[in-house]
Amino acid sequence: MDQGPLVIEQIEAGARLVRDFHSYMAVEVAFWIKTAEGYRWTLCIASDQINEKTWDLGYGEALRLIQEMNNPYLDLFRIRLVNSTSPLARAALEERRKFPGSPVGIRLGEQWFGDTAIEGAYIYPESTIAEKEGVSAP
Amino acid sequence: MRARYVENQNADVIFRQKKFSEKCWTHDLEVLVGLAGLRAALDVDTAANQQLNVNWSLVAQWEEISRYHSQPEAEARKLFEAVTNPQDGVLTWIKVHW
């Protein structure tokens, strides 16, 4: 389905998931990436709260929300949770800092991103996450 | 997964539809699940079993290039557990369906 470029339907589905997930676990940054050798676009959600003790709870909730959404553009093959200090998350935060307060997402082409060679990326603007506040935290 | 795919195809398909058969050389689990005719079963089973869902999601992140990446031991153990867990592991699930 997603061997080509990232499409608007994926971005919109991801935005909804990120907002809903943020109610459960505070999201610092969220982005789609396709790694240079990867098979598909993957939605990465980065949170300070993702760690050894919470990763399974986080995945459980994200996957529960995906099932609830019943959207063909999101499934278990397209989701990845990372800590905000991971190289990928830090690279995304760094890119977002270049455009503070920007209401639009940032698209990146082929490049080195954190510790990974990517074919492309889309970083959600801060407003995508901020639209829904109120974290219940695990 | 490849074994399941080959088992499901008769020789006619394998030899006459070469390009289709060649797809099974991929390491992409999502594609292999589809080729093996197990996507519907996976959707039903992961909807009913949250731990299986989480395990599949973790294992699906593996790419061919991942073998060259150095990973912390905890990450490696998580992946190993997601594959081999006797109840909800990905390999356990595949074995049920081959």
C-alpha cells in the first residue's frame, strides 16, 4: 500500500492517533519515516515516558487505538514507539526547532536522520500534539 | 511463512507465475503474511489478543538492515521474547498456521 510517497490519508490518520495517544502518554514529537532500506512508511511516536517498564503498555494502548480507528492507513506494521532521547526522536525535535510555532509539518528527503539513513520523513508540527491536552499517564 | 506460502501454491502457480512466486523471497513480514494467505487470520487474532498484537508490531519493525545495527541487550531480549513466547509469540502463531 505504501511503497510510494507518504500520502495525506496517512498523515491525517497518524495525526489522529498521535492526538489520542497523547491523552494517555505525553508525546514530545511524532513523525513518519521511511528508512533507506525499509519496506514501508512507519509512524514513530516519541515520548519521555516510553521506557523499559512502560513500552508494552504504550504499544498496547497505541494498538488499541489503531483498532478503534479502523483506518486502512494504520496498522500494527506501521507503528513504532521510541523514547524522546532516541537518535530518531532527537533528530525530529531538532528539525522542528528550526521552525518554532510553524502550523505545518516538515517534509524531509533522502538523508541521514539521527542514526538512520532515510528515504523520507514527515514531522508533525507541535500544534498536532497540542490540540488535545490532558495526559492520564500510565 | 515461506513454507506456508509454498504449501498453499500448487506447482502450476509456482512455475507459471514466476514474478508472483519471486515475491516470496522478501523479508518483509507484512508481504509474507499476505502471500501466505494469513492476513485475515492475523487481523482476527491480533484483535482478540493484545499481547500477540504488541509482539507482532515489535517483530514487524525488523528490517534486513537491522542485522547490522548494534542494539542494547534489553531491545534484543524484547525482540527474542516477542518471537519465541510460547503463548503469544510470533513464531508460535506462525506454527499454528503452517
